[in-house]
Amino acid sequence: MKTQRKGIGRQRGFTLVEMSVTMVIAGLLFAAVTTGQELVAQAKATKLVGEIKLAEMQLQRYNQAKGRFPGDCNADGIIDYAADANAASVSLRGDTANASRAAEYSYSVLLPTEPLDGAEATAQENGCALNGDATDPLATVTTSTTNANVWLNDLKLAGVVSDSAPNVKLAKLVHEDFMFVGKVTDGGGESADPADYNAIVIHNVPQWMARRLSTAINGQDARADRSRLRLLTRTSTDGTYATKWDSATASPAAAEMRDSMVTVVYFFDLVPESQAGGASSI
């Protein structure tokens, strides 16, 4: 009587159908992950646009109520703080970290105060004085170019933003860096005469996010040296702009990297001229 031998230990390979099903499932999973990442990126870019527009709305609301922008202590039309090149040099564009920039803002929930007439608004809890000094009650108030907190303290004093949140939280954006509101000195390369402009400076924005921000604000991302949102040259301390969003002024230097960090400026008030010798754009 013949004994039928069992195929113990025999290995059976995948059929073409099984391999096809596996590849399809893997492809679907990859597509789902990629789509999910893209949706997250879009959400972050949309949130950044919303945060900048909210800050602009708060600045304009204060201006309408007070006749000056927050942080413009002497009411000359220009916010006093040097938004990207203050005396302490800790918010310069070349600083690729953000710890020093974070240190410019108050971490404590301090009740904003108004300095004495004519005194400089240097303390972190100080806003602008409202009445000027004794010799010129309608104008001269000593200004501070180094205190990043003044604009937020002014907003708190006016009830535009909550005074229960620390300034460092109010100034922090979705990409984990900070915005600075103040003046940027146009370098003269775009304007006939160098001048100071009110602006929001945003540091360490991923290049892909900056381009989406440009599309939302400027309506295009072809040129980076025109319109309201511009790409600042990171090695400079004035309004010197790169012409394209993939400029080598990004950090790291590999400009083709979508995650290269750049610094952008948003001129929410007057806008520097787009071409040397051209007409002013407002």
C-alpha cells in the first residue's frame, strides 16, 4: 500500500493576483499619507495668512481709534521699534534660531503700563505715553527702538487684545517663530530715497509657506521684490529684497529646498516703490 507523502516544509510563493493587491494597497496608503501631509501643509499656510491678516486688522483698528499705530509713541507715522535690526541685534534676519527672538517678548502676564510723559518705553510692560512731555504736550514722547513689546502693550491698553496672554504667545505664529511689528528701512535699491516703512517682519518661514503667503497677499509668487509681501535678504539689515522666492539668500544655502528658511516683510501701511525712480505705491 502506497503512503502519500505530505508536502511538509514546502513554500508557496505569492500569486500575481496577491502581489497586485498588495501593491494597490501600498499605493493607496502612500497616496493617503501624501494627501494628508499636503492637507496639513495647506492648513498651516492658511493659518499663517490668517494670523498675519488678524494682526493687520488689530493694527488698523488701533490706528482708527487713536490716530496712530501702536508703538508709534511720538505719533510721527512710523512705529518706533526697529523690526528686524534693533540695537541688541537679536532679531536680525541671519539668526536662524528663535530663542533670542523669543527673549525679546515678555513671558510674564504683566499689566501694561504707560511710562511717565517724556520717558522712554523701554520696560517690557511699557506702552506709549499718551500726552507727550511737559514742554510739548501734543507731540514729543521719547521713543524706544529696542522694545518689541510696545505695540502689543498698546493694543492691550486699548482693549484690542486680551491682557491675560503673555506677549510671547501673542507674537508666536503657526510655524513656531515670531512676528515683529515696527519699522523697516528701505535700502534705496527699490526706492528713489531710503525711508522707513511700517511693516510686519516674519522670520524663519519655510520657503514653500512664504510662496503661498505671497500668492494670498500679492496675488503671485513670481517676484519676491514687489508688492506688499517681499523676501528680505538675510545678510542685510535694511529693505534689500531678493528678486525670486527661490533665492540663494535662503538658509540653508540650497535654494531649491522647499524647507529652506527665509525672512519676509509685509508692508501693511505704505509700500516702497517697486522700481527705482518709479511712482510710489500705496
